[in-house]
Amino acid sequence: MLWNRLNEKDMSLITIVKPNWDAPVKVSACCTTRAGGVSLQPFDGLNLAGHVGDNEQSVTTNRSLLKDQLSLPAEPCWLSQTHSTRVASLERCGTYNADVDAAITRDVDTIAVVMTADCLPILLCNREATEVAAVHAGWRGLADGIIEKTLDKMNSGCGQLLAWIGPAISQPRFEVGDEVREIFARNNPAAEARFIANRPGHWLCDLPGLALDILAHQGVNSVKLSGLCSFEDETRFFSYRREKVTGRMASMIWINSTT
């Protein structure tokens, strides 16, 4: 994991997290933080989501700053995420107007992106740099099979894929009820190991660990975790569990035509 601050002395500029993986050089990927941008509290600063109650012009400006400061090759394909298991195949686009929670592209300079504020952002690429994907996964998406459905729609075999699980809520901060644990246990009894009893009827859930197990079961053996907690790091990340009304980070991946 590498932090890339465009200017250490100017906090108005955007800060990103780069995946700590061995992706091909033609694959570009990153996750934004809340540093930079023009949004006011409680969305301060680089909120990239238009559905959370932020000023529309602020979001438009933030997206423009993102494209300019990171020298993106195109406008990211912004999705309308609904905690579904729908997967889009992207062509060149600016805004992909569909209710989907994962996106795959094989076109160069087409940016697959998901937005999160505690849920998992999962980025995927193949070793040949001919296919990439971005997945938004909360606990319900994981339980319903968003990872499996994304892998099914990719042309690459799972053994040829690399995955990165970005900043998300960590187990000590993610309390769920009995019903969540039971859903995962019904699908896979081994998933019980990803839950720690906290108080009567409540458990601490290891969301990244559950995703890691699913990827491994599907045959994706090259997986890296950021190890960063969106809840605990208030200065860098938005967190819905911590703040309720808040912004969203963007995790992006694309095949770069200029590398």
C-alpha cells in the first residue's frame, strides 16, 4: 500500500491509496480519500457521490478535480449502486446509468469505479492486462453472491486474476446481529470463523475476511488487503457507520493505453 500525496503542503489537493499488489504495468488503480475537494461538512472534502445529499455543484467540481489532478484518461463510469448483485459490462462512457454494483471492462482507458464508505471496494485484473473489474460489496452483496457473479462474467479464469480489497470497515468496528451471521453460516459453515461474539445477539463481522474466503474458494489466490479501516481513520476516510450522513470514496481501475 502506497500513499500518493500530490503535494504534502497543500491539503486541498487529492490524496489516493494505491493497491499493494503486483498488477501488470498497464493496469492503473487507486482509491481516493476525503482529502481535497470542495464539499462542506458533513461531506468535507472530496465527496464523489451524488446520492448522499451533498450539493450537486460540489460533487461535479470534485469529479472534475479528480479527473484533472490524477490525469485520468476519461470520466469514470459512475454507477448507481443499490446493494444488488447486478454486474455491468462497460464500454466507453461518462456516467453509466444503471442500477449495478460491479463493472467489468476490456476497453482501454475506460474506468470502472465503485464508491464506498465502509463497504468493500474490490478491484480485479487479469495478468495479461486485458480485463479489469470493480466491485462494491457490503455484507448483503457478499451473502447474495456479488463476487461470484462478477467472476462468472469475466473472460479470465479465476487462477489468472489478481484482487485487491481496499479500505473498508474493520472487524472491531462492524457489529451485526445474529441474522447476518446465520445467513453466512447457512451458505458456508466455515464463515462462522469470521464472526466474534460481542454482546448477546451481536457479533463483530470480518467483512474483508469473508471476501477473502469467497475469492479463495472461487480460485482467486492472489489477493491483497489494504488493511485500512474506514471507520477508525476519520481524517482519511468517509464512514457511514461513524457519521451516517457522509461522503463516499471512489475505487477505480482501468487498462492504460499510454503505458
